[in-house]
Amino acid sequence: MTPKHFLDLSDLTSQTVRDIVDEARRRKEARAGLPNGTPDADQPLAGKLLALVFDKPSTRTRVSFDLAMRQLGGDTLMLNHNDMQLGRGE
């Protein structure tokens, strides 16, 4: 059983890490031949939203996470330092 959340890889058992890697490999093989951005058939993250908060420009990271989330059926919300009021006390 893969955990729902984890903060530190060392919190996981070796079997859980193996399960995560095996699932990633299975998903990658299932996508063989599909164009980038095509949603996975099972869309495991449908109805989920990933907030991407960037203090500095990060094109590769932003695009990679956005594309991965969409392939898994979810959506993204991107915020950068110009969109947020954190520096002004919010």
C-alpha cells in the first residue's frame, strides 16, 4: 500500500519505495506512444488541484509539474511572486 502523504523518504519502508517505483514504471510503460499531455486512462488525480507557488522563475519545474498533473487528470493553479502579497504582509 502506497502512503497518501510523506515528507521524508526515510519514513518509508523499502517495500513502499519499491511499490512507488513499480507504479511509476507501470504508468510510464502504459504511456508509451501517447503524445505528451494526453491524460492517463484512469486519471487518478481527477478532481484534484495542485497549487504551484514560485518565488523565483522556474520554467522547467513549472512546466514539468503542470504537464504531470494534467496527465494524471488533475488541474494546477500557478502563483508567482507578482501574484502574491506575501512580501506586503499577507
